[in-house]
Amino acid sequence: MIKVFSGLILTTLFCMTAQAEIKLGASPLATYIDNEGEPARLNSIVTEAFRRMDTDVSLQVMRRAFLGGALTTGQLNGEYAFISLDGKQSNALYSTPYLPLYLYAASKRPAVKEIKLLPQLQDSRIAIENRFANTTQIRAVREVKWSRTPTTFDAFKQFADDRTPLLMTSALLIDEFNLLLLADNEELVSRSADALITSGFHLMLAEDTAANRGLISTFNDTISQMQSDGTYNTLLGKSWLSKDINNDGIADYITSESVFHNTTPPSAATAYPLDSTRPAAASVYMIDGNRYDNWQDAVNALQALTPSATQLSLLDADIYKKIIRQW
């Protein structure tokens, strides 16, 4: 009996050792995914989640063509930035979306604010980078003429040079580009009234096993906590996020003392939504996990916490300098 029990311990320890490090891959995407020291929001989110899960993780950034091969041959256990614009594999496991992806049409002309649906841009020429363009959902869009580019920088450059009147990219990237323009006193980019395509980033594990199902479940729970306690604000560089925290069907406002704030109250237009709910008069305010039931209490708490520094863009100002100067 003792021998069997010891054997079970040894077997358990062996399994834990064998699965101690999870190897995940993703392809580059400016400010989201990087391996060269640039801001990489998804790297930071996933790394922090696995740290809280007490699970070792190795993140590898590689070109899309190599990523597929690494997953097929088992060099990687999964992908940490799967975009649900692509179809899901039947034998793989996927987390709930840990970061929504909202694709907007951007323009130098304010009239784009009237656009609410993709068919309104029929026959328009729109710059879009390959990471979004080469997905199942966007390849199926025939209403517009996509002008594909290899990188985020190339998409913004093509747009800035007026080779295309419109740009399709994420809300977070539009916000970061506008911070560069604001710092140079240039006119800001306008975007469509609504996201024209909505998707999300998922953790994907290539094998459907009991251990991986448990890992996905723990990851989902950990992400939910990180979204609510101000961690996401810090990692995303966003003053305000919104999400239904207390399950009343109304989005609540979330922030952290560590991020930039101004004196303007958050709103549905300024808070980056983490779910599909909308703020209302009954929305509460969460600051580093502490709840405040109204804006006055929240702003009183933030008065001593607001950093004095201005908000800087996560896009590299030196790389985008030529574009901004020609704006």
C-alpha cells in the first residue's frame, strides 16, 4: 500500500515536471505582440496570467508561416494570440476572448464618423495589414478593395501618404497613433461610429486533454480577475476600461492608480469595453479592485493618485516620426 502511494506521488510529480512549461507562439503585431523589447500588451497579459497561475510559460514570436508548422509538429503547445477572425479547429481548446479586437475604419476626414456598417464602404479602397487581412472572415468581405500591407507601420504609412483614403485597424492602434499626432499638435484621425468588425484574442491549446481543459479554465478565471483589479489598465496603457463587474447587465468603469488620468469622467465613448455591456447611471467605479459607487467618490480617490506625466504612445515615436512630419 505504501509502495503504491509512493508510486502515485512519483507519477504525479513526473507529470507535473513534464508539463511544467507551456510553450506558446504568436506572430508579431505592433504594440500587441513583440520579442524585441517594444511594447507588447498581449505578451504582458499572458505572462502575468501564467505567473498568477503558478505555471511556467515560454512565449515565442515568429512569422505566421512558421507558427503553423510549429503547432503541427508539436514544438508549441498552442497559440497565445489566436484571433477569432479565423475558424476554430475542432480538436483544439480555446479560452474565452481575453481581449476584444475592434476593427474601425479610420480617415483624415471627419465624415467617417457617420459610418456604422461595413457595406457603407462598398468599393472603397482601404489599407489593412496582413495580420488582419489574411483571416477567414476578412478574406470573405467583398464589399471593399483591400490594400494589404505587411506591417502596422506600412498600413499607417500608406494611409498617411494618401495612397488609400481609409485605414482598417484596431481601436487600440488608432488611439496610439492619435497620441503621436496629439504630441505633435497635428489633426487627429477620425474613426467610424462603430466597430465594423468585432473579434477577440484567445489562448489556444492544440490538444484537447483534461490537463489542458483545466489550464484553460484557470486562465479564464485569472483573466477575469486581472480585468477587474486594474491590472489590465496598466498593461494596456488605458485610463478607463468597462466591463460588467457585478453581473447586473450594466458595464462598470475600471481603472488603476498607475495609469494616466484627466479630470473628465469616463463614458461609453472613452472607456475601452472588455465585454458587450454598456455603462449607465448605475455603473460603479473600480480603482485597483476597490469599489466606488459614484463618480465623485472615485475622483476624490484619484486626486492623490493621478500621475503628473502626460500619456505617451506605445507606438515608437522615432519610427513614426517621418509619417507625423508629413501629416
